[in-house]
Amino acid sequence: MSSIEGNETIIAQGVKVEGEFYSDGNVVIDGELKGSISTAMGLSVGNSAKIHANVSAQSAVIAGEVKGNINAIDSIELLASSVVTGDIETNLISVAPGARVNGKVTMGKVSSNRGDEVVDNEE
């Protein structure tokens, strides 16, 4: 059984997408994408994927190549085969042995349009 809530967009291996890409549901990329990608839910980047774009998602699991900045509001998981060239901004990160990152990693208050974001007002 599948749920209507589980909208999923798949960019299969061999498919090339260029431009601005936005989705309200989960996105699975095994092909190539150039431009920008934004999803309100999860992003999964497969082993064969090559992304040359800035990425924005609720959470992300990266196994392929990403050249661009990644903003994952909740979390990002970099698998052993992942290669990221760009800055990462997230609340929680998991990096497997063998994963490669060339860029700055910032954890904590992630920029988003969500109203439930924690704001530090100590002073």
C-alpha cells in the first residue's frame, strides 16, 4: 500500500535535467542535474548521480557527486561513495569513512522559511 503523501520524483540514471527544479515531495536522483534543486522533503542522491547545482532539502542522503552548496534543514548523511564540492549547512551530519567533502560545514541554526526555527535570544 502506498500513501498519497509519499509523492516521489525520480531522475533516473541516463536522464539529464537542466534548470531550476522544485518538488514538494521526496526526490531521488540517479542521473545528472545542473542548475538548482529544492525539495520540501527528502533528497536521495544515488551512486551514479552527478549534480552541479545548489541543493536545498529537509534532509539528504548523498552517495554520488554534488558540486554546489547543500542546505539540509534536518540532517545530511554522506555515504562512503559521496563526493561533495561545496559548503554544507545542516543541523545534523553523518559522514561515512571514505566520503569526501571539499567545503565548509556549518551545523546548527539552518536558514529556512520555517516558523518553528529556534532563535538564540540570550542577550
